[in-house]
Amino acid sequence: MTTVRTDPGHTADAFGLSHLDAMESEAVHIFREVAGEFERPVILFSGGKDSIVMLHLALKAFAPGIPPFTLLHVDTGHNFPEVLDYRDDTAARHGLRLHVASVQEFIDTGAVRERPDGTRNPLQTVPLLDAIDKHDFDAVFGGGRRDEERARAKERVFSLRDEFGGWDPRRQRPELWQLYNGRHAPGEHVRVFPLSNWTELDVWQYIAREGIELPSLYYAHEREVFHRAGMWLTEGDWGGPDEDESTQRRLVRYRTVGDMSCTGAVDSDADTVEKVIDEIAASRLTERGATRADDRMSEAAMEDRKKEGYF
């Protein structure tokens, strides 16, 4: 492809599209395809950076109207307060309906059992599938990206899930020339990943370009944390720290957010989006590999959970 140089660090094709413009255009196309093919799509929205960028793209795709999608969050009960506040404020600001599936409610009824280590991320599958079935969602947007983890690298943009919500890599469909196949049998649904081809660096460069506001914990701030399994974790009702684990106040930030019991912070002084971009550009570890304990349970931890119906 013929390219021309634009501003430093960016290339544009012969039609003047920068790298970020092309990524944005692809994502907008995906949102519009789903709106045309499916009856009851929903966006998984946690208040994390990927879901924030995903919602921003959906708003662009249907501006000046409102996206024809509702929002869904599977709340573990151990989420960061800053993120939950952002989630609620954002839904209210854009006039979007927000469904919340509570892991705690499923624990209380005995539908799922609390883990000994207090980690609830693996417990999200049952509430998620219940919400999909309850509301008859036939397409579920997720913020997963191929660069995050090996199992996610295997997944197509349109990912067919069976009647039990399970994922089978052998049933993945070709997606040539951005042609997406949304056919599914009764009881099945499709997971859709508009950011599949993005990288963590792409996401942050887009956040900078668009001036997208994020929860404050994505930037360097002082926080009470304790050390466990090579990560800095936040103390909380989920069970940390143990008696032999002491807290200390450190300058940290979060590259990804999830259940507080398995999401680690990293030492960082990156308190602006520009500094975060520089930090990520120099990193050789993916955000999940560096800061998510739930992905370290086994070599195939994510793939096993996806086969059961996880995000």
C-alpha cells in the first residue's frame, strides 16, 4: 500500500487515512454490521479502558443518534469503586440502559460457589450466560483484543457461541475482506470484538487523540497496596492482605482493571496519557500477562474459561 508520512509516529495511506483512522473505521463498520444483522445486541461495559473506547466508537457509529444497544456489566462485587462510579455516570450521561448481573447474588443463591482464594473473575461466566438468556441477547460486544492473550488471538471478530455459551475454536468462520457471518441457530449467540485487531498501544493512542476520559486509577497515583505473587494488590473485603502481608503506600497505576483480588498494579510515575503511551511502548509484557493473576492459573486458563462461556 502506498503510504505518506503525516505527523511523527503515524502513517497515512494514499487516501489520507492514518493508522488510527483505519482502526476506527473498521470498528465503526463492525458496529453497523451488527445493528443490521441482529435483533438484540448488547455491549459489555465494565468501565475499563477497552469497554470505554468500545462505547466511544459505538457512539460515533450512530451519531447524532443513540446506539441501538443496551449495556451489560457482570459485577463481581469486588470491583474498584472508581470504575463502578465511572460506569454509572457514563450510562446516565448518554441515556443508555445498563443491566448489571451480580456475582454476589449467584453466590447467595448457591448457583456458584466462592473460591478459597477469593478471586471472583472466574465466577462471572454463570451470571453472564444467565443475563444473555434472560434478555435474549443475540450479539454481545466485548472489548477483547488479540494481543492480550493467546486464546484471544485465536478468536474471530464474530465468534459463534453454542447454546451453552461455549466457544469451540474449530467452529471459527473465515472473515475475508471484512465480511462477517452472523448466522446462528436458536439458543446460540455471537460474541463480537470490534477492538480485536487493536493493540494496547493503539488503544492508548486513540484515547489521547480523542481526549477520552478514563477512571483515575489508570494513571499514576499513591495507593495502599501489598505484594502477592509478584503483583501489587489493593486491600479489600475480598480477603487481602493476609496476616503475613503488610501494606505500603506506593506510586502505582493499573494497566487493566477487574476483580481487585486478581488485578495487580504496576510501579509507575505515568500520570498523563503521554507518559502512559511512552511506558507501554517500552514494555515487553502484555497487560494481562503482567497484572492478571487469573490468567496465571494454568497455561490454558483463558482458553478453558472461554470454552465454558467466559468473555
